[in-house]
Amino acid sequence: MRYETLHDLHIPKIGFGTWTIGGKSCADDAQDARSLAALLSGLEQGYTLFDTAEIYAAGHAEELLGRAIRASGLARETLFITSKVSPGHLGNADVLHSCENSLRRLGMDYIDLYLIHWPAREMELAETFRALNQLVAEGRVRHLGVSNFNLKLLEDAVALSATALFTNQVSNSLPDRTCVKNGVLAYCQKNDILLTAYSPVKRRFIRGNKPLQALGKARGVSSQQIALAWLVSQPRVIAIPMSFDPQHQAENLVAADMDLTASELVQLGL
């Protein structure tokens, strides 16, 4: 597994996203067995970075992640856990309350990385960061980040964070290069901020992309692995794909160590 080294931490290029674990917008207990099996499989295969949020399955994803980690027997300090505060909870007191609830659901004393999930039109970013900075000072959160922030908001967040801002989590994939066009990727790379790619694999795009399929066939790997390998080959870029399938989970990890040649990049039109 390849890593990004940032602030003396080694962050894996591929993590485990938990959107749809335990449900979607609401908790779905009928998915618990399947969700726990997926999380335990990921832990057994060596995933150490897990990304969740208070809004995922209305907090149930956090509960299931905590249960899986305890069942795995792995030491808490060997894992890097990210969670997020939702846009409806960005007031000072609401941020503190949301973090406490996330810690309770996870069954943990601290969160490694805590993000603003989405910016809200009415938010007062300085007040939000006053609470976030307090959480870091008190040790309940180790690092701060944002998600879905444009360049201007990202610059504002950097100025307001009392500690070095860790990441901006955005949609990023072969067919979605918005973060390049709007300058966010270049800013992150210049300022030692990780760009965390969610939705890094667009399956409909991959199924219809003949160059991807041809490269995968030539290498004896999946088109999805080629797409992920290209994404995380970029400096300061990591990805958090999600899969319930143990085989796909393993393939995603392998993709982090794949090198694409210059000619293969030309084949992809890059």
C-alpha cells in the first residue's frame, strides 16, 4: 500500500468509505449483518482508513463501524477514522454536540479527522471553526478538514483553522475533473492538503469506456482498478471507494500499488 505522508502521519492512498453502510439517509437494521461483514472484511484485509459521517444512515454507519472495530480486536491507534458534521449542525454549540454524538456512536475517545460535510449558505464559518478548534484543543479531534468546499471557501477554512487543515473531500474521478477546473486540486497540492476523492469510481462510465476496458484486459486487472490507480497516482490525492464485496475490496487495495505507463495514460486520453 502506498501512502501520503502529511504532518508526520502516513495516510493510505486507499481508504474505506461507509456511505450505504447500515442504510442510506435512514438506518436500515436489515442491512446490519451485510454491513458488519463488509466492514470486518475490510479490516481483515488491511484497511486502516475509514470514512463515515453523522448523516450516513442517520448515525447508524458510525455505530456499525465502531462495532466492527471492537469485534476485530485491532488497537484503536492503528486506525485512522474520519467523520463529518452535517450542514445543519454548523453552529458553535451544534458542532460540539454533533461531535459528542459521533464519539458516542463510534464508542471512541477521539476522532482522527473531523470534517464539515457540506458548506451551508447561512453558516458563519468563523463560529464553526471556533468549535472545531476547541475540539482539537480538547483532544476529542486530532485533525480538521472540509468537504465539498470550493476554492474560496477552502482558503477561508485554511485561514480559520488553528491547526493545519488536513483535507478537502470532493468528488473526483476520471469523468469528474471539477477539482482540476476550479483550482482546488492545485491549491491542495501546493499547500500540503490532501484531496480525498469520494465517488472515485463511476461504474456506468467504466462499463462504457473502451480504453479502460482494453487496459484492464491487457494487464489482467479490472477497469475499476485502472481508474483507481490513475486517481491515486497523483500527489496529495487519496480515495475512499466503498464495496460490500471482499474481492472488490482487495482489488481496490491492489490498485494503490499499480503504476500506469506514459503510453497507458495516452490511451486513456490523459
